[in-house]
Amino acid sequence: MNSRILFLAVAASLGCVNAVADNVAKGDNVDNDKAIELNPVVVTGNGHQQLLKSTTTPVHVLSQKLIKETGSTDFQDVLTKLMPQVSFAPNAMGSYIRVNGLGNKYVLVLVNGKKMIGDIAGNVDLSRINMSKVKRIEVLDGAASALYGSDAIGGVINIITDEKTLDNVAISSDTRVSGEGQFSEGVNLDVTSKYLDSHTSYFHQEADSYQNNNKALDADGKEYETIAPLFIGFNSNLINQRFDIKPTENFSMYAGGSYNYKLTDRPNTRTDVTGGSDYDMRSEGWRWEAGAKYKFGKHSLLLDFVNDNYHYGNLYQVDTKSKKAGDFVRNKFQKYYEAELKGVFHFYDKATTIVGADWRNDFLTATSGDVNNNVYTLAAYAQHDMEIVKNLSATLGVRYTKHGTFGNNFTPKVSLMYAPGNFRFRAAYSRGFRAPGLDELYYHYFKIMGKRPVITFGNTNLKAERSHYVSLSAEYSNRIFTLSVMGYMNFVSDMIVKENIAVDDDIRKELAEQFPEATADQLAQLKTYGHYINSNKGIVKGVQANASVNVTPDLTLMVNYAYTNGRSKTGGEWINLERTFKNSFTAGANYSHTWRNYTLGVNLNSRFQSRTYYPSYEDAPGYGVVNLNTTHTFTVGRMFRLMPSIGVDNIFDNTDHRVDTDTRRYALYSPGRMFVVGLKVNFAK
């Protein structure tokens, strides 16, 4: 299936190349790496294109230049190095993302403004993101349900891809190799003409499993050897194809799709040691999208449709009592449909009005969790950006949502910005809404994790979560120096948490009836089971501070700090939210200088994080990691660029060597010091 799709996409692009060969521009397409984007265009904050300094809603922007300087080709790696308020915890089926104290279920991940599914066990499959095509990453803190609907209580991450706009043919390749078998390769072919653009890309990632300690403790505290990895290796492939059609100056259309395949690499079961598995995890996703845009005067109408599909299951590697090696058992299948009609109007100067409506339908089938349900939402929204008086701007928005299970919801938004000279002062209030996920409602789940049985029940009596988010921020910037400070509070009512219920003999009997596949020995090891409930409330409050200075035209320094205090209250008791940490700090220095056709880039970046809280486990200790990357850019003529890179991740070899136990979790998943080499090649005509 991979090869067929790749062949068709490449063939289509080559056909487009042939069609426009006589119309290819011959201008210089060399990127200006020395240019500093002091005021980039963003779309996430208020739902339409505007300059960053003009948006009333604070947005963090990771530019293509900033991403390239780190040498990273992995989405998780980029955000970890550059954004202290974001963290990840990898597992066998994805990565658990947390933004400003709230986890993945509260964070909406978008690609070009459209939701990306693939959350397995509550984790977004980040292998579906092609970093070689990313133009910038926009991160919006706090509730954004007025524009984006459910799942946007904690924030929005919008990945903007790099679609060429000039008449040209561009081919690029981006390769990265590091320790523990980590390898990535991105290949892109972009063909742009007056009426038809074609964008083809292929992205491959792989990594080996690794351990930092091959010991574990059983329930009695006895140490034993295990082959269970700290990080589970994987192999993934992603292909994207998009066509943009421009029949007239005022009318444009697009259509495209993607396919990805991922296989984890679990160690096989062995009789002499624990920690192995009978199967690997296999996942597949395919996505189709199409849309059109019509411009009339200063106004525009946009129509978009997305269908996203994702499934995963067990691919058996050894024979078992019921399965043969090579058998595949699907555990979970998701489908997502979205259609949106939006109008962007400029009725008078320095004002933008957005009016839109959307329809969404989520489907979930999970054989391991006894789930087969779907839920739809219908929504209408409106937003108005305007300049009230000189230097004072406001945004007013509201969204009405009809949820198929949880009824009607209104989510308003108000934000203000006062911008005298080089200063920006912002204040924002927004409401958030999140309906319980289908897994939280209907899960009936039993699984063996290593030697450990895990049971989780959904709860059909759950209430929808609602939030109130407020923030105040101040910013000063000029061409040399930028400083910003933001404080926020996010109040979440009826927060959904997993309650761990102690298991006694009577409960074990009931669980044996519920899960006949569980053996008596497995149930005897079970100390607790999980059950989703609504807590009384959750509160997350924090402070962010960001500073950057251009010391010289060649040297830039950056410092970012985040303080987060997230707690939930259940039964009168306040506890720290799982996986939260109070203090996180990132710092970086970047040097870049050009001598004729050669440019040297040196990037030093670091992340320091305090201990991570786990209510049901021991807290994970804090850590610090420092990374170095150097790039060497050779410009050959007007059309060819060669960019080798070499660096070191985790220079000081910081690792977590603690013995694994039933009550222990980790914050740092690094295998230690690793050398990194890369090569990027660009050809443009």
C-alpha cells in the first residue's frame, strides 16, 4: 500500500513538473537565514491572518529558522527544547503531551487549522507530523473553545506546513542520524505554476528500544531482571500529497491526502526473563481533505472538509495459544469527519469579522474496551476584531455548540490589547468546554502491562467539563530586545480524573465475571482498578516569562521560564495534577555568520525541569539537559544548497538509572549523551 501511494503521488507531481516546465521561474530561491522575523504572520490566535504584534490573543511562534537551528527533525524534540510549558511522556502507543499543566485531552493539535486524530490511550501519534514540511508552529495558551470548540481547554498547537507560493520547482531532502538507532529522512517535491501547484512529501522515522536499567522490583520488593524497555522503538512512514488549483485570481481550491504506517518494536517474550511481549503494536492512518476559497473585494468565503481515519492493534510476533505469528488483531478504530463554512469580512478599516458554522462527527470502535459509539456536534460561531481607539484593540467572540450527548453550550471570548509604542499590554477571558471522550464514557478495559494487570472502567454518568480562563500579559520589543511576561489562571469545573479504587476479594469476584479472560493469578496481583469520575474542580495557575536579545547581528540569546501550579479537588482533598511540574526553564544561544558562499551556525540549547508530580506514584526527580548543534551551509550557484550538521544531545550525559517499580514513573527519558549528524539538500529552480 505504501509503494502504490508513493508511486501515484510522485507520478502526479512529475506530471505537474512536465506541464509547467516551460513556465518555471529562474530567480534566486536561496533562503535568507539572516532575516529576523520580528513580526511574523499568525492565524491561530484569532482565526485569520494577522501580524503577531497585532493579535489581541498571545501566541507563541516557533519559526522555521528557529526550528532549523536546533537541528531537530522530531516534533516532540523541538517543543521540548524550545517551550518550557510543554512536556511529553513517550509510551508504546504515542506520546502524552501536557501544556500549562493540562494533559493531552485538553490540548487540540491542528495541522493547518484542522484537527488531527490518532489519540490512542489518550496520546497523539506524533509520527503523523512531517517536520520537514513545517513552516512554523503556533501555540495558543488557555481556553480557545470560542473558535475551536471542544478539547481546547488547555490550549491549541497549530502546525503550519510550508507550501510554496512562487513559480518554481523545489526539491529538498533532510536527513538526521543519532544514537540508539534514531534516524529520520524527509523528501519533498514542490511544483508551482500559475494555475496548479503540487506538493509531495515523504517522511520516515525509526528508533531502537533502549533501557537505562535492566532491573525491576516485584510486589514484594524483590529485584529481578527485565527486558522491558524505557523507550519502545518504532518504524514509521508518512506520505502526503496536496494539489492547489487557482482557476481565477479570486477563486482557489485544494485537495489532498496522507497515509502513515507505524510499527513499534516490543521485545519478544522469553522464558528466562520478564518484560517481553507476544506482539508489536501496528497503527495506520489515512486522511483526506478538500476545500475552496472565494475572494470578493476585501472579503472571503472558505469551505473545508476533512475525513481522518486511524486504527491500531496487535501484530503477533510469536505463536500463542490462540494466535499465530503474523496475525493482526485490531484494538481501536477511529473516524473523524468535519465540514466547515467560514466567512472573513473586512467591513471597515482595522476591523475583521468572522462568521462560521461547522459539523463534526467522531466514531470510535475499541474491541479491547468494548466501545462502539459515535457522537456529533453542530456549531455556529462569530468573532469581531476591531480597533476601538488608537493603540487600543479588542476581540469579541462567541460559539454555540449543540453536542449530540451533552446538549447546548455557549463559549464566549473577550480580549483587549493596549499597544503604545514598543509596548503590548493584553488581557483575555475565555470559556472552555470539553465533552467526555468516548473512551472515558464507555471503556471496559483489561490488559497486561508487563507482569501488571490493568483494568479501567468508563462512566456513562460523566458530566462535560467547563472552564474559565483569564490571563494578563505585558510585552516590550524593539529590533534588539524582546521581553514578555504573562500570568494566567484556568478554572475547570467537573474535571474528569481517573480514580484508583482498592481491590478486595469481593471486588475480585466481580471483576472475574466482568473479564473472564483474566486468570486468577492475574487478578490476585491487582491492587487497584481505574474508574473515571468528575472531581469537584481543577485549578491551574502559572506565570511565563520570555526574553531574547540580539547581542550582535550574528549572536542571539533566548531565555524562557514557566511556573505552573495545577491541582484538582475531589472529596474535599486537593492533590497535584498528574504529570505536572512547577518550574521549567529553557535557554539558548545561536550564532550565525556568513563568509561568501559558506554560513556557520552554532546553536546551544538547554532545558531544566523540577520534579514531576504523580498522585498514585512516587514523584519523578527534576533534571537538566544541554544540547549543541552546528550547521554548515554551502551555497552552490543560484539553485543548490548543501547543509551538513553535527551536534551532541545531552552533552553532560544526564540519565535516570532508577530501578523500575509498580509505583515509579520517569520524567527524563534520555538514553544519555548522543552524537547527531544531519544533511539537508535543497534544489530550487
